Amino acid sequence: MHRISVRVDDTLYLRLRCRAHGANLSLSDFVRQILVQAADPRGRYIYSSQDELLATCIQILTILATSIGARSPEILERGMQDARTLLHERGLLDQEQDR
């Protein structure tokens, strides 16, 4: 097995470590999986393979949130706070976005 050494700044390191923790993986396992995706044998770009799925999810969730917000703004706010908590716990929400 080959070894790769990469230097990253403190901010990137902390974000990667937080994301790895949120995925219940060691930092090495997390980065290894990122590299596997980047070297996809089918030649797909690491981010574009999920773009259509992500766009569809965003559309569905926007429609759902609009509907719930029209019926009960309090329930929408409580759901958004719960979502922020879950995203923060998994390292998917920056401290600045948590406001």
C-alpha cells in the first residue's frame, strides 16, 4: 500500500476532522473514501454525480417547508432548529451558519 502525505491549513483540517467524526470514521478512513470517489473508474466528477439527486431533494424539501410554514410557522421553526442541531452534531453546519 502506498502512502500520501498532504499538508492542509488548520481550518481545513478541523473541518475534515469534524466531518469524519460526524460520519463515525477516523480521519484517515474519511479522507481515503474521498480519494476513492475522486478516482472513480467511470471518470465521473466527484461532485457532479450527486447534483441531480441533490437538486431534487432541495426542491422537495422547499415545497414541504413552504407547505408546513403556511400551516404552522411554529412547527416549521421547531423543525428547522432540530435540523440545525442534527447538522451541527454531524459536522455539516459551520458555526457561522448556526446563527
